[in-house]
Amino acid sequence: MLDFVKGKIFLNNHNPLGYYISAYSNFRLYSFLRRKQIENKYKPFRYHMLNIFRIQQGGKKMPQMNSNQFEKYCEKMEKVLWDDRKCLEAFKEATFVIDSVVENDYNREVAKRKGLVESINNSL
């Protein structure tokens, strides 16, 4: 994994807003799980839910992190993240996507399957 991301993240020309949005999205989702506003059965799928959130709010195609379009892309997500109601609603929409692809099997092993990412992307 380290070799895969080495030289691709935390580059000087990257807009730091993307890293902020990523961390804050994770924080918000985890807080919803902790407060039981989203059922714990989705916890193994939280990284999939973060990706679903990104796609649903920003779009499938992510601009280059050093482009002007990237800031606008992130700002769409930021607006949702700062609004409690919209943010919870967005993550609940992500649970509907998870429900549609896991067929009532919320086991951690299902969350680790290679084909799950493809199934999620096909459903979006």
C-alpha cells in the first residue's frame, strides 16, 4: 500500500482542502455511527460509505488535486458536511447503496471483498 501511494499524496502542489474534506468526512460519519444515528451494522462499510458520499456529492470524476476545479469539487462536499441535517441525510443515502449491494450480509468479510467496490460503482 505504501508503495502504491508514495509520491501521489501530500504533494506540495496539492490543494490541502481535499485532505481536510477527507478527514472531516470521516469524522462526521464516525460521529453519526457513535451516536447511533446510523446503525452500527454499517461500520465495516464506512470507507465505502465515504467513497459513496464523495461520488454522490461531488461526482464520479474527481479533478486533479492541483487544479482550480478541485477546489470547487471539494466545496460542494464541504457545504453538505457543515449542515448537520444534510450531512446525516447524505450518509443515510450511502447506507441505501450499501443495502442494495450487500444483500443483507453486513459481515466484515463482505466489506473486504474485491467485487464490492465495483458493485457500488455500478449502482451509482
